[in-house]
Amino acid sequence: MVSERISVMDELATFLAGLSPKKVLAFETSQEAQARVSFLLDKNRSKGLSDEENKEMEHYMLVEHLVQLAKAQALLRLVKK
């Protein structure tokens, strides 16, 4: 099951990287999203997260993983040129 998710994430990352490698490499999340992740990380360290906040954090972690895969593949495409 996990390997299927990773495969799908690889496929999506490849698709994103294929759109425009330079744009993929330049992508950064918004300041609002970064602030929310920082808040959740701080809260998790101090008093823990609610179930809803845990789900939200897992979502952010999945998106971050996908972005990192896309950036790695975009970089490989630029290097191969």
C-alpha cells in the first residue's frame, strides 16, 4: 500500500517537474502556510496537537514530500540538458 502511494507521488512529481523545471525549483509555499506549519510544530512540542491538527500536519508533510520529489526531478532534468 505504501509503495503504491510513493509511486503515485513519483508520477505526480515527474509531471510537475516536466511542466517547467525552473518554476518547480523556484516554488515556495506562502508565508501563511509556513506560519501555520511553524505554529503546529511549536504547539506539538509544547502541548501536543488535536486529532484535526495532526491530520493537517500530515497533509503538510505529504505536500512537502511531493514538492521535494518534484524539485529533485526538475533539477535532474536541468542537469541532463
